[in-house]
Amino acid sequence: MPDLLRKIGLRIVCHSEKFDDDMTPDPVWIELCGKEDFIVITADKGLETDPVNRKAVIDHKAKVFILDENNSRAMDWASAIIVSRRRIIDVAHENVGPFFSSIRKQTPALVTKIRIP
């Protein structure tokens, strides 16, 4: 998914670019994201529900966007993020962390109800 997002000009920093170990504890990388003012996009709902991770988000003023499910293909999620990118960026810039927000693949707002002429 990162390559798809980079192709449209988004600056993406992946976990693997900052940490050698995939097992880096969540509070460690959450701290980095807060310090660097990165936007976190993840499917890990545990960041919001696990007390240790939630405290890390709060302590480091992280801005976390959670994908509402993780069973879809990367292309589907990349599409949703691309379509929503301006809103994601606006929310991140207009709000000081910490916060959680959800990203959904489908929303009725993208296609309006029909209008009969």
C-alpha cells in the first residue's frame, strides 16, 4: 500500500523505515510518531482499546487514524485513503493530538442520492 500512496505524492514513512524489528513495542513507535508529528494510519484497533497503547497515544499526542476493518486488499484501502486524503490531512492539521479517528472504505457521502429531474 505505501507504494500506491507514494505514487500520488503522499509522503509515507513506514514502520520498517524507522525500526529494524517488526516486534518494536507499540509505545516506542507511537512516541516517535508523536514527536515527529506523523499521522498514524493503522488497522490495529488495539491502539485505542489497550490501556498501555492508549496511554502512549495520549502521552505523546499522537494522531491516529484506524482503518475500520483489516480484511480488505491493500488496493481497496489505498483507494479509500486516496479519496479521503484531503479530509485526513485537514483533520490532522486542525486538531492537536492526541486523537483517534476512523477511516472507512465506503461512505454514502461519496455518491449522493439520486435527483429526479
